[in-house]
Amino acid sequence: MSTEQRATAPAEPLPTAVDLPDAVGPDRMVTVPGAVLAVTGPAAGSEGLPPALFVHGLGGSGDNWTELMAELADTVSGEAVDLPGFGWSEPPLDGDHSLSGHVRAVIGYLEASGRGPVHLFGNSLGGAVAVRLAALRPDLVRSLTLISPALPELPPQRTAWPTGLLAVPGVPALLQRAAASGSGAAGAAEVESATARLLDLVYGDAAAIPAEKRARAVAEYRRRAALPHAMAALVGSARGIVSAYTQRGDQALWRQAAQVRVPVLLVYGLKDKLVSYRSARRACAAFADARLLVLPESGHVAMMEHPVQVARAVRELVA
């Protein structure tokens, strides 16, 4: 087990609306069966390196992997994909935001790109996607790096309950009405406030986020809030996670984890408010070949908070 720590920085105010940067889009759009996916990467000069694919979590996008992909630019030829309905990707044609629906989309991209087998990275929802994909299509995966993977944890820790409420009928409609009620300066303030709450939920220490990164997060939140399919993607995927947690038999996620035979790196943060560190013990036992990295100061997105430490562990895994 490895542990890393980082000193915190003083808090910086959220940017005002006039300071927000323009959102940066993906490198390309790729059509796969049932969806059109946004893909970023690989970086110039990464030819000849082993391929890697990065899959984000609930409400995230490929942009969540920017720092870690930069750290690993000399190790893997990395691409980040936006799941259907998230980031810059179009919603799925059949409206299926279930875990298996996301898995099909990622498999479709790997088959279309011909880059497999890849070193597969997943955070939160993306971690569950990666586990199921590796179990179903071992020919497409060289290794797994799972950062706070959304594997069944019952009961969930109390701080994760608000996310689970997205799956409750009626709650999303209330959230949409509340979001639509803001306009002008009041609406901009609500976007900044909502972004601050989100960052506080997923980071171990949101006060340490640099101003430029916080501004980027506000710009992305504002862009996403204006998309007609954004709430459906969020709610459908939240319900998909809840459904996956209750599946039994061959589709049970823990049973699928036991079927994975490639090396696995598990990364957990002790300040994670969504996935409890107590899951690490079961995860280490479930995977046939597992390594564990524990980051005491990280929350739910260790690849964004501590990319240097995560990259170091990934290099050991790949080597």
C-alpha cells in the first residue's frame, strides 16, 4: 500500500461570469453503433506507446483526465472519451443510459478505433464501466486503473445520498425547475454556487483548486446546464448505477470483478465523500491481480487532485 499527501493552498474566489473561459471542445466526434462520441487525444508524439483509454464518472467528461494524461504522455498513447450524453457526446439514440449501455458505447469505440487492447482507466461510473467491459471483453483490455470505482457499496456513506436521490422519480423535475428559475446575474451566481458545491463534493480540498481550473469548471457547468439532454443523461446514468448495484447472477459487478484477469490498480482517497475507502478491502480481494494506492488527502477524483502520484503508480503497473 502506498500513501501520498499534499499541502493545501489558500482558497480563491470563484470567477465572475465575465472572467469565464470559452469551453474547449474535443479533438473529434466518432460515430459508433447507437451513439456519437466525443474523443480527445492522443497527444502528438505518443506514436509507438501502448494505447490507453480514459472513461470519466457521473456528470463528468474527458476533461477530467487532462492532468493525468499529461503526466502519462511519455508512458501511454492516451485518449479520453465522453460517455453518451456527457461532455460533448450526443445522447444515445435509444435513450439507454444504463451501465450496460455505456459499456456498449465504449466497446463500440474500441472496435471502431482498432486500438485495443488498451490500458483502461475509469473513475466512479467509468470505473464500473471498465470492470464490466474487462469481464465481458478481455480481448480489449491490457490493464485496469480504477479511481474510486462505483462498485456496489451497501449501505452507501451518508454523503453519497444526495447523488442517489437523482434516481428517485420526481426529484430531477424539481432540480430542473430550480435551475430554470435563475436568469441574468442571479442565474450566473447560481451556476457559480452550484459549481462550488459540486467541487466540494468531489474534491478532498476544494479550496486548493487553482483559479483557472475553477473557472474552467464553472464554464463547463454553465454549458452543460443549457443542453436539453443533460439532465436526462445524469438521471438515467444515476438510475443505471442503482440498478447495477442490485443486479445478481452473471451481471453482478462484484462477480464480474472476480472474472478480470489483467493487472488492476485501485486508487482510493480517504476524503472521498462518494465512495468509501472501506470498499478497497473488498475490491482488493475481488480482483485476481490487484494493487492499491491510498491517497490520504484525495477525494473522489484523485486523477485531478494528485495526478503525479497516480501517474507514478500507473507507470509501475504498466511496467
